[in-house]
Amino acid sequence: MSRRIYRYTALTALLALTLSGCSFAPKYERPQPPVPGHYPDAPAAGDTAHGGAQSGSRVDYSADLGWGEFFRDEHLKALINVALANNRDLRIAVQRVEEARAQYGIVDADRWPSIGAGANAQVTRNPENLRMAGPDSPSVSHSYQAGIGLTAFELDFFGRIRNLSEAAFQQYLSTAQARRTVHINLVAQVAEAYFRLRTAQELSKLMHSTLRSRQDTFDLVKTRYDAGISSALDLNQARGQLETVRSDMSGIEREQSQARNALHLLLGAEPPANLPPADTFGRDQVLAAIPVGLPSDLLERRPDIMGAENALRGANANIGAARAAFFPNISITGLLGFASTELGGLFSSGQRFWQYAPQIQVPIFSGGSLRGNLALAEARNNIAVSQYEKTIQIAFREVADALAGEATYANQLDALRALEASATESLKLARLRYETGIDSFLQVQSAEVNLYSAQQLFLQTGMNSLLNRVELYKALGGGWLESTTQAGPEGDATRVTGEVDGAHPVPLSAQ
């Protein structure tokens, strides 16, 4: 019996594999990227942003550059690790992957026969005129069966089930890439919130320093006013300058609280008390230069683009499933085991029993539903093509915008440093001329406003410069790896084809 069961099972599996070779899915061809071949503000030398060929990294692609190397502040890196362990959006994304994995397993299981062991008994009482052996036969008949059964296995001649399985698999891959996108965005968002908080703290220091300076100016004007040298207008102008800074201090305290709240939301937990001390806030918070490459590199490096392509492959497979529905559906049900009219003799050698029931269904009239399903699949495929192309265009713009920032922020910061130095010297001269009675207090007031504005603008621009470099790193696909050494031997750390996060590799019909 065991040999026959083995042969039966092996024959069924071989038949399923043989018949699964046919597919009506269109041959997949990757759409041409609807973007130029080069970035408009790409560095002229070395394909690195801000620094030419001296990138300081050991990789050819920013996607392979670990965020542990890109960010230099140990305090920030510790916060990122806290967020990766506790952020709720990332947890949801991880469970979405598990959900898609399970859904793929359910759909893919239809490609294989469902075989199970079972037994059944049937007891029937017939009236005299319906008894097969005549009126004198027993009124109650018994029937017992036991064995291994095959339940409604579809012979996938035309690839309907295989294409549905392929579509579910591509959806799983797309979900896995969406998880990577959430991971990358979270790393960038934590850095952005941290830099905003540090900038608010630096602005608070500036305002406290400015408040002391304005208080000294007010005391000087008050002394001169009491001596009858300065006018009440000078005194009120000095008081106005003082109260302006006090008002700004209240605003910056609010900004600090809001930035801290935003950071805590991203972390998903209270920051540990034993975090490393924060480094001095400045340009060294991030790596000075990163590799840029070409727009075509984004197709293999950005998980959102790769996920959009997986969705496109899935839509392509759904067309094959919709086309296969026009052809006959062939299924088979079978049983191999024993049958007997007596329970005690069920497993006797002479009671062997087998049965199979093939079934074929040919669509003749369906009210247009088959054509409607095919038209729906083709429309969704066209939508997936446009979504894929739009994702590429958005990625190109994000990189191009960040490169435009890298090309201009350095010169802007140099100019602001010079402006701050000039405003500082102007304030010294204005105070000296006011104290000696050469100029009115209006000159001091203008000089103080100019210096204060220049200092604030410098800090804000410095923060924007840091955020821009983080945005460039993220736009190039960076932020998925913590360590640069995690990249593969060819530097490819994020490409996903037939295996994701431990899933068993499955041949893709579209590749």
C-alpha cells in the first residue's frame, strides 16, 4: 500500500509541475526611466556631493553607506537605535510584511495538491421496494471507507494559479520594500528632529547672549537719560529692543518643546538616561561628502522605486491570470485506500479501493465578467506603469533638489559668516559713536537689529544645510544599513528579487 501511495503522490506532483509551465502573462519589460541621464547640479568631479572625489566613504553608492558612518554624533546615533527599536510606524510596517508573506503562502498553496488522510462511514435504511437485493435483504446497509484523498486539485494548464501566486509574491516583495522605505524615512526623521532641537537650543543661547547685550545697552541709555544726555525716545527704543529679545525667547522655548515632543514621538519611548553626550553642534554632524552616481542607479537602490516595480510585475502577472480564465478549468479529486461493508474487515487485503473524478469546466457565457476582469487587470497594469514612472520622477527631483542645495549652501554660509563679522564691527562702532555723542541711538538700534538677524539667519541656514545633506542621503537610498560593512560583496545591499528577509527564494516568471 505504501508503495502505491508513494507512486500516486509522486505522479500527482510531477503532473502539477509539468502542467505549470504555460503562462499567458505578457513578457515583462521594464519601462524606460522618464528622467534625464544626469542630474542638473551633479558634482563635476568624482560623482560625490560636496567634496568632489574625496567622499571619505568606502562605497560607490550612498545606499550602501551605513547611517552609523554618515552621522557623526554618537548621541544622535543612540537616538536612532532607540527609534528603530520602539517606533510604532516601523512596527506596523514589519507586520505588514508578515501579513503579505502569509497572504503569498495562502495563494501559492493552491499550486500544489491538497492531500489528507480520512475515513468515513455511511449507514442507510431503504424501504423494501428500493432494496437492491430484494425485499428479503437487510433494511439497513453499511459502508466504510478509509484512505488518502486528493481534494479538488486544479491542473494549471494555462498558468492561472501560477500567475496569481506570482502576483501575491510580487506584492510581498513590494511590501518588504515599503518597510525599508519606512526604515529609511525614520532614520532621516529622527536626524531632522534632532537637528531642529539642537538649532533651537543654539538659538536660545544666542538670545540669552543678546538679551545680556541689550540689557547693557538699555542700562547705558538709562544712565544717559537720567543725566539728561539722552532723550526719552532713545530710552524707549532701547527698551523696545530689550523686549523684542524677551519675546523671541518665549517663542524659542516653545519651539524647543515642540521639537523635543516630535523627537519623542519618533523614538516611541523615553530616551535612556545613559545616552552618550552630544557632540558640538556644527557641520561635522554628518559626513562631509557622499557618492551620488547617476539617476539610473536609483532604480536598483531606492526601495520605493523597487517596490513600485514589484507592484508593476504583480499587475503584469494578474493579466496572465485574467487571460487564463477564458480557457477550460480542469480539476481532479481522488481517493486511494480501503472500502468495506463491515468495519472489522475494512483493512483486509481484498478491500483495496481507489477512485478519481476529473472535472472540466469550459466558460461559454459569463455576462462579460471575464472580459471585464481582463480589462480591469490591463487598466491596473497601466496605472502601475504610471505609478512606477512617477516614483522615479519624484526620486529624481528629490536628489536634484538636494544637489542644488549642496551646490549653494557652502557659499551662502561663507557669506553669512562675513555678514556676521561685519555686523559685529558695525555695532561696536555705532556704540562708540553714540557714547561720544557723534550719532544718535538710531544707529545703535539698526546695528543691533542687523547683527541679531545675521546671527539668527546663520543658525537657520546652517540647520537647513544639515537637513539638506540628510535629505540627499535619504533620496539616494541611504539609511537602511547601520554599518557600511553590511553591504554585499558587490556593494549591493538593498536589491530584492526572489528572497526577502529569510523568505524561501521563488523563481520569478517575469525575470
